[in-house]
Amino acid sequence: MSSPNSQSPPRQQVTLSYESPVRAKHVHSNPSYQNDLLEDARLAVLADPGSCIPEIPFQTFMDHLAPPQPEFDIEATMKSLKSSSILTALDRWAVFDKSPKDQDCPEDIAFKPIPDIFKKVVDAIILNSQTKLTKENCSIDFLQNPNRAPTSAERYNGSRPDGYMLVNDRVNPEVVSWSDVVLSCEYKRKDGDEELDDVSVHWGL
């Protein structure tokens, strides 16, 4: 029997075979990543993964990296969205009477309904939760402002995502900071290369 003061041996660390290798980040030293030309920045980013990109199994991502999933009935949630005419019978958002690519309006106008869709989906999840979720359990806000660059205390950044999912317990709700961004969103009405460079479009480059 072990004495009360005995200590368990330290746990042995196991290196996963699919663990990403440690390597220096080219984007930290390459000035091309810091300028306003997205094409140069993309090339700098591509130098980091090299000839291949490490992958991990999907279930490993869900078990160790993805946030905990709330318990709710997905099928019942889908039925709620359809019965409320939020989703059509063809699983399209009802507010989009036409696909964004077929709308003759600016990009920010075409995707303006997205925040309202986010709110209605959250409401449907709460309605069909198995653990009695409430609005207070939602830790994320969805904001959409394609003309506003999130702030950063670390470096200059002119990126302007079309939307953001932000933690709702941020210190200053009036400020959009990269440190509060959980997920940034980008919308495109077309697939052409000329629509990809938002920074160049903004600066007229």
C-alpha cells in the first residue's frame, strides 16, 4: 500500500503521429504579409505550410478542438425553421428570394439578412434544446459591417471581414477587436478572382 505522502509518477506525454510539426512562421518576417496587397500576402501564407498541409481526423477535431456542442434536436430545429417560413421546403433561406449571385445590388446589401438568420437559428435551437437552453447561454454575437476593420493592439491590420462572430462578454461592446473574434465571415456573389481582393477594392489598387 502506498503511503499517504507518496506521489504518483508524472504522466508520460504521448506525441500524436498526426501532430503538426513546429516550424518558423514566414508571415512573421515576410513584409509582403503586412502590406495591403492580398496577392502578395497569400503567397507569404502559402510559404508556411510548404508542399503539404498536416491533417487530423475529423473526430479528433470534434473531441479536442471544437467547442462543446449544446444538446438540441437538429431535426426538430429544422422543422421549426421550416414551419416558421425561415427555411423553404428546398432548404433555402426564405429571405433570399433570389440567389445573391443573381441579385442586382451591392454585396453588402445582398447579404444584409444574414444577422437576422443567425438570430432566428439561435432561437430555434433554444426552442428545441434538450437541456433547456436560454438566450443567456448564447456566448456569441453576430455582427455584420463590411466597412469596418477590427482593431488590434499587436499590429496594423486593414482586413475588413463582412461579418464577425464575437464573444458577447467583451470589455467594450462598441469596439470590434480581433481578440474577441471567434469566426470571421466573408461573402462573395461571384467566383471571379477580381472579387477576391477586398483590400485592393477598398484602396482602389
